[in-house]
Amino acid sequence: MKAAILHGAHDFRIETLPAPQVEPGTCLLDIKACGVCHSEIHQWQHHQEGLEYPRFIGHEVAGVVLETGAGVTAFKKGDRVAAWVDGKGYAEKVLVQVERLFPLADSIPFQQAMAEPIACTTNAVRRANLHYGDTLAIIGVGFMGLVLLQQIKLTFPQRLIAIDRRPQMLDLAASLGADMTLNADEVNVADEINAITNGRGLDVVFEVGGSEATLNMTAALCRMEGKIVIFGFHPGARKINDLGWWNWMAFDIINAHFRDLDTILHGARVGMNQLNDGKINMSPLITRTFPLEEIETAFQAAVDKPKGFVKAVIVNP
């Protein structure tokens, strides 16, 4: 089978590897799609000390069951599935343990069936323990922020505000249910939030941007004893501008990252059910697809974010 192996910075190589052999309790998948994840970009842009190269990455997988191992009864050959894997997704085939597979409705294209990011957003909403009538904001409405937005809307907030610097992303957020959008390049966001909340601040702020600037903006917008949900991916060092302020405000700081496998898989099951039932609309979020041989171009697009770009996905015929 063909597989894209990362040998170093800007150095994916298409190699031929033996296809995995099915084992008890596993299914062999014919991979139809694998999303390009923001968390992988840093190890492609620069050689990361502490990471072993070559690397066989890719974890946002969907495809068709080719073969089932002994003891597997939940799936059969030909079933459409999304999968949670911790690598080896940029390839033509992958072996997956059966409990890490999730049925995919016929109505959902493979490139939209991203179980891993949907698990992340689902668990973030669950951990935030949102309340009916909350006034919330999402800072950073890229791909993950736009999935989060749709799931937060299912909790019936009083008002959900999308904050970003990209007009197209804000327009997309509005089309997917944001009650208000604020462009941080055009308005003083803190002043706008103070006006909206009569100076009280927001009940919950989801930080999705993954930068020091978005962390500090989050603290400036959240009310005393409100919830700060750190969802953004933060590789490397980060500094809080004024930790004393965070302490004085008694923020409820929620780390919306998950390492427990059972938690991750539960989030994937819940989120995939929402996707299959039409409660999450991924169609406008998958904006570019590339064949495996063009994976370098796909990663560059994820970095450059050309006009209209939200998410790149590697697809196989």
C-alpha cells in the first residue's frame, strides 16, 4: 500500500509499505479520507526536537471495512465507518481496533467524517457544563471553532458570539448559528462585550485561537467566576499577561484537552451520532481535498489559509 511518511520539515515521501494484517478484535480499513490536523503542522514546518523521524502520522480517518478479525460482530465488510487512530492515517489502509470505529451514515461523505476532531469538540462542550441561558463567546472560528459553535448551539445559550479577524470565517460562523460576530481588527472587542453584557462580562469564553493573544483576550472578556475553556492547541511556551488578574477574578479555568482513551471514545460516539443525525453540518467546513501524492501541497494550504480555506483533507479513490 501507499503511505506518506514524514522524514523531516517539508519532507513527506510517498512510500510503499506492506498492508497491515487483520488481527482478532480489529478491522482493516480502506482509507477514503484523512483530515489535515492543525496539531500536526508544527512537526511538518520545522524539525521538532524530541520527536522521532521518520513519522507515520494522520489521525482523522474515515473509510470502508475491508476485512474483520476474529470476534468482531459489530461491523462487516463494506461498512462505512469513521475511526479514532493515533497515527498511520496518511495511507491507503489502516488497522483499527473495533471499539475505535464508529458507523457512518450513507448521507455523510467520507471527507466530512472526522471522528477525532468531533470527539475533541464534543468533550469540550461536555466538560464546560454549559447552562441554559449562558452568554458565551468563541475566540477563533476556524475549523474546530466552527464545529464547537454548532454543538454549543445545541445547549441553547442566550447568546453565542463569534470572534475572529477573518471576515469570511465570521460570515460562516453567522451562517452556522452565531448570534453575533465581532471582527477584532475592526472593533474594540472588550468594549463591545461590556456593552452587550452591561459591564458584567461573559459567562463562558472558549479560547480556540491557540495563542497568547487569544488567551489574554479571553481573560479580558470573562466575568468574575466565569468559565475560561482553553481549547486551542498551544505547542511550546505560553505566558499569561496578568496571572494576578486571573486569580483575583476567580475564573473557573477548564482545560478542554483529553488524554483518557475512554473519554475520547465516548466523545467520538456522541459526536458521530450528532453528525449522522444532521445536527452538525460539516459540508461548508471541508474546503480543499488533495490526493495522497499532494500531501505537501495540502499541508502548505493549511499553513497559508488561502481565501475561503477552512480545512484540507487527503482523499483516496
